[in-house]
Amino acid sequence: RRIDWSKLPAREREYLELLLDPADLTYEAIADRMGVKRGTVDYYARWFLEHYGAHGRAAITRLALESRPSPI
């Protein structure tokens, strides 16, 4: 499956962008950057895992990379 970035709410897109950050941010660091609690980031991760049948952070990251829109 591919992630349709254009149909995601802004916060889920932000989560994916931070997940793809070359700094390899921890979920705690992603939460800090988003200004949310760690539990919120865990929720985003669980949602992507369940919705896309991914099995772990690496799988979500791969899906996000493969379906990321090309920069204009």
C-alpha cells in the first residue's frame, strides 16, 4: 500500500516528515518538535501500523519514503 500524503491531516504529514528526518529522531524528540505529548506520537505510529499493515517503525518509514511526494 502507498500513503496518499495529500489526504492526510497536517499533523500526520508532520509526523511522517519528522519520522523521515535524517537526524533519526526518537519518538520523544518528534513529540517535542510537534509540541505534543509522547502518547500522541505513539498514537500516530499505531494508526499507521494498523491502517497500513506495517510491522514497526522501519516499515512505516519505508512506506513513507516510497510514497512521499516529489519536491516541486
